[in-house]
Amino acid sequence: MTAVNLKSLLNKANKNNYAVAGLVVITWEDALAFTEAADETGIPIILQAGPSCRAFTPISVLGKMFRHLADQTKTPICCHLDHGFSFRECKEGIDNGFTSVMFDGSKKSLIENINTSLKISNLAHKYNISVEGEIGEVGYFKGENSKGTDINEAKKYSLKSNVDAMAISVGNTHLQTSKIAKINYEKILEIQSITNLPLVLHGSSGISHFMRNKIARKTKVAKFNIGTELRVIACKSLRKSYNKNIKNFDKISIIKPSIKELKKETIKVIKNIGPKK
């Protein structure tokens, strides 16, 4: 199936009370496992290339890789550039096959965030490419602290930026390996009351499965970014496979079991928040 943009996925999710997983890709094996999980379940997903992924593999390669995988499936797949920190980075994604880009201007002033988001949106929309923006900073576990989303800033941003989805900070944190996030559910409801945009939660690995399900079914959060949770599964499986085959120098045979385990865990994740069958 041809790759789809983010707007089409998230608007449908909001309309039908579910959410879509933004799955963080680091390598080909991740992308393959995620796509196979989507194809097997019929649940749409978002393949995401963040800064770590782009530092390892060129954007031109990632765009072709994501589109290739999307074309092999029967299920809608969005090819998304995550955390582009400038117009240039987002334009590179637009020029290389991504169907969606995320501009992270959360550390910039409100006016600069709005203006750059608008510039990116105006370009992307010419090619039917979606844009996700962020208002309020989502920090990192044992690192930079979050700055919660300000309601007035969110309202101005949603009205003036022309983005298709808005990432918010309500207690979610990147790179959490334990499900200890204290999500301000009431703040989600407050934010969704001042905008019609689908909402996004980055750092969703730290959110419990129960809370993710509740938020997906009862709010306008239509996208959960999930990376760390699945990366832990893949790495544990990879270590296990290596240790069982210590004298084996065939990399592919060592890696393959981790793809299977990652796919199995991904199916659980996307079923939890995805459309009810």
C-alpha cells in the first residue's frame, strides 16, 4: 500500500477513538519488525526517523527504506521524520520521500516556533505532506527537565502555525525505561478544549499500558511516540541470541530472533491503543 500522510491517520483515529503508534526506528531490523506487526494486525503505524537514526543512516536512504516497506504492506504506513530542529532538516525530509515531518521548535520563543512551523507547513502541504509541531518541552529521563505546555501558548500555536498535529508536554518524558510517568490527564482535556488539532505524546514508553489505552479511547491524543520500550526488548533479545551462539559469526542469524521478538511486542503495543476489532 502506498505510504500515507500523518493527517489522514490521526484524523481518522480521533474520529474513531483510538491512537496510532509512532514507532522509533534505529535500524532496518526495527523498521521491518514494525511493518510486519502492522501488516499482520491490519493496524496502521508511523515509522519514525529521529536524530539518532539520522545520525546513523542518511535521510535519503531512510526515505527510500520507509517507502519501500510501506509499499509492501496492505496496511497504511506513515513515513515520518521526527524531531527536525530546523527548516533545513524538515525540508530534507520533504525532499526525500517522507510523508510527514515534525518540527521541534519547543526550545525556541513562541513567535519563532510559530513562524518556522508555518514556513514548513506551507511548503509541506504543497506536496500533501503533514507537519507535526510541539509546544511545551518534553525533557529526558535523568537529563533535561520538561517544561509543561502553557494553555495560552498552545492556543496561539494551534491557530497560527498551520500544523496538522500538536505534541504537548503533560508529564511525559523521553527515554524512560520504567512506566513511572505521572500524566496530567486533566491538562490533556484542557488543551483539547482549545484546539481541533490531534494531540501527540512523545516519551510514551514511560506511560503505563492502562493509561495509554485510557488516553487513546477518551481524549484527542491520536499519536503516542514509543521507542525506549521496544528498544529494550530488541536489545535483550539480541544479547540473548549472541550469548547462545558465541562462536557464530553469521550476523544475520544472530539478529533474526530479535526481529521476531520485537514484532511480537510491537503487536501488543499497537493493539492496546489501536482500533477495536
